[in-house]
Amino acid sequence: MGIPNLLRFVKPYIQPIHIKKYSGKRVGIDAYSWLHKGAYSCSMELCLNKQTEAARRYLRYFMHHINLLRHHDIKPVVVFDGGDIPSKSSTEDARSRKRHENLALAKEKLEEGNAQAAIDCFQRAVSISPEMAHQLIQVLRVENVEFVVAPYEADAQLAYLSSIDAQDGGIAAVITEDSDLMAYGCPAIIFKMDRHGNGDEIIMDEVLNSSRNGLSFQHFDKELFTGMCVLAGCDFLPSVPGIGIKRAYSLVSKYRTIDRALSVLSSEKASIMPRDYCSSFQKAIAIFHHARIYDIKSKKVEPMKPLPDALMQALHGDLDFLGPELPPSIAIAIAEGLLNPITMEPFDHLPASDIQSSSAADQDFNDSPVILEITPTKESCFTIFSAKEGRKRRRLQASLLTIVSTNSLLPQQIREDNRARRSPKNNPFKRRKLPANSGEAVSIGEEKVPALADPREVGVDQVSILTDVDLVDEIVCVTTSEVDIEAEPTGVMGVSKVEKKLSAKNKCQAMGSGRNSILRFFNRL
């Protein structure tokens, strides 16, 4: 996939970055690169065509990275591959054969019980189908994420978007795993972006205008750089045996023209070079420069760059290697994800239950945990109760409101209830009438406490402090953290009465030693 060993060769120009560098900008996404990485975590389910939730992990993987970009105020523009072009058919056939071989081997290892070997083979056998891409498109629609399906190569569409202004729908950089973007002349490319947003960036202007660690492309232009990539081998044309990226770089940097480099290569490798290599080379160069793309303004399929007359004459007007021309209606339907770009048939729409939003799609995939967590700075002021507990609390609150809002427990009625009870008249716990000087201050110990002129000025919460001992069980006490009730205050006995009760208690204790003590009334029989 891509130019063999190109990224390793240009490693001196690679700079580690974080994706937040492109905050506030539009960034293109090579959709199939993320789909392939996401499919590794569910390769067995996909290869065995299991319709399970595990088989949808690639969607959660993809949307996790989309949400990461949006978290950093980056607008993602997702670009999908479209149909196959004739120049790539041999490469696709070879890849298909390898996938089938790995699938057969994976099933064999699975039957043998060698799970790890089976998983490795399944990962090499998995492929991304247009139906899988369409499932992702459904999610992107729900999440309002911009996307476009290229008529053919997504790399060409991304390179085209990189060449136009942002106000016209252009992008500032491309996130991909495919080094072909360098051959297309994409200005800024980010490779190997991880789940945290860290990646490797290459700026083509820095590559062509500087030298690093003894490697220099200062005598190259974009055409020569693309020619070097084609000589090293690409998806549209395999390299001549014995020619890799280093040898291709040496030929182009030495002769500085593609024609001379091809001439020298033809003389050196005459015995092993295919006869039609030069014509195929010319077509491969044309694909990188003039691939068919979807023009978002005209809504038509057009070449990425205008075809010069000299090239048209050299190719005798035959442009089928770029892919068949598409009428505007078909091009629009493909770009909007309505038609299968391979079969040209409309997609069967997924049921609404199968479409997941990013909140659901960003959860629980094995490859990486959720990153974007928002931790509250303060504890929540809400407590969640079950329905049963809620009903209990509401009944308790209603009963409290009834008790407080009515006069059922006012001191006057409490005293009437006490009169109805049959108890000795000398009961020290019986309520006494307030003395005439209830408004005067009295002292308890060394502290003076002002008596209340109006006993009803005290709040409800004080009732549980100064009420009679035999009525304690009848009072319901609730803390303010559980329920907050505002009601009219109820009456409270005066402080002087408390002093008298304490005095009476001391007298009872003094009399308790006598045989005929009044406290014998309370002894057990």
C-alpha cells in the first residue's frame, strides 16, 4: 500500500506533532485507512460474516478518532474510495488472492485450536467492502460529519481538496497511512496518528527545499518527486526488479529528468524490463497528476489538473486508464453515498436501530479506551434514588407538611391530651403552666438565657429539644439535608419550666431512698 519504503527513506523530514496544531482548520481523512485499522479488532467476525455487535467495532474505532478531532476544534472531512481504475486492477487482483489465501489459512488454524495464529491470518485477510463504508456513512450523516465518496481514488480526491482554499471546501492537511499522498503532491500529510492525537507530519515544501542528514531534494520539483516514486514502484506500476526507493532517488537526482533516468534504466535493465514499461510509466505519472476527482463546485467528475495537449497526443486521446467518465447524476449519487461505486446499484438503507451516534459509537472498543472524559470540578448536587425510595421520601415529606402546617401538635392540644391521660397529680413529668414572669431572664448554671415573650417565635426544629420525655417518640425529626420545610413555628415551653422540672427531679431523687417513695409507682411489679 503506497510507495515501498518511502516513509523510511524520508524519515529525516518527519516531525512528531499533535493534531491540535490544526485546531480551527479543516483536515481530510483517508477513510479506508482508519477503517482498516478499526477492522483489525474485529477481523474474525468480519471475515466469518458474523452479524454481532463485536463486528461493528470498526465503527466505534472510527468515530472515536472523529470525536478526538472535534474535541480539538478540527473539522474532519472524510473521503472514501470509489470505483477501481483499470491501471490498478492487477494490484487489486494480487491483493485479493492474498486475502483469500489468508482467510483459508485462518479457518484452518481456527479448527486446529491455534487462536492466535488464526487471528493473525484473519487480520491479513480482512477487507473493507462498500457496504461497510456505507454503514459508516450512515453514522456520519447522523453526526453531521462532512464526507464525500471519490469517483475512484480517495488519495486523488484528498490531494485535490488540499489544493483549493478552505472557503471553497479545501483542507489544510490529510490524515492517512498511505504514502501515495506524497506522490500526489499533497502539501501537508499526517501519518500514524494514534488514539491520543499524536502523529508524524511531513510538509512537502520542507522536503523539496531543504537537506537533512545528507538527504537533499533541493534539485527536485513535484514532477521529479512523483517520477521517483513511480520508479520505486506504486499501485499503478510495479518497479523494475532491483529498483527500490534509493536507486530511484539516485537516478533522478543524478540525471534530473525523468526521460534520461528512464533511458539509463532501459539500457541497464533491458533484459528484465517489460517492453511496455515506458508507456505504463507515462500513464502512472498521468494518474498522479490528472486523476479523475469529484469537483465539489461543478458537481462533476473532472481531472485533478487540466490535461495538456502534448499528453493527450501521446496517449492518443485514450483516457480510460483514468477510469470511465461518469454522468453528473451518477457522480453526485456516488459522492453522496447513495450508490455503490463498484456495482453502481443503490445501497439498501440500514434500519434506524443500526445507526449509532458518536456517543454510542465512541464507547467500548478493545483497541483503545475512551479518552475524552470530562471530570466535574465539583461534586454533583443531585442524588439518584430508586422509584421505591422516592415514593417513601414523598410520603414522609407529605406527612411532615401535614404535621407542621396543621395545629394537631400545638401545645394547647398536647396539654388537653395530657389531661385526658390518667396519671398521678404529683407526676414530676407532667406539664406545668408557665409562671407569670415567663418573660424574664432566668439563669441555668452560670449562663443567662432570655425567656421567650411569645413561645410561638421558636422554630420547629426546637420542639425536639424542649418537649416532654414521654412525647419524644411521637415527634418525627428530619435533617435539613433530606427535606427543607418552611412552616409556621409551634409553641415551646418556657425556660423557667425547665428549671422547675430540674428542681423536681432532684427532689424525687432525694425521696427515692424512702420506703413509700412516689417513684415506687413506676417500679416493675
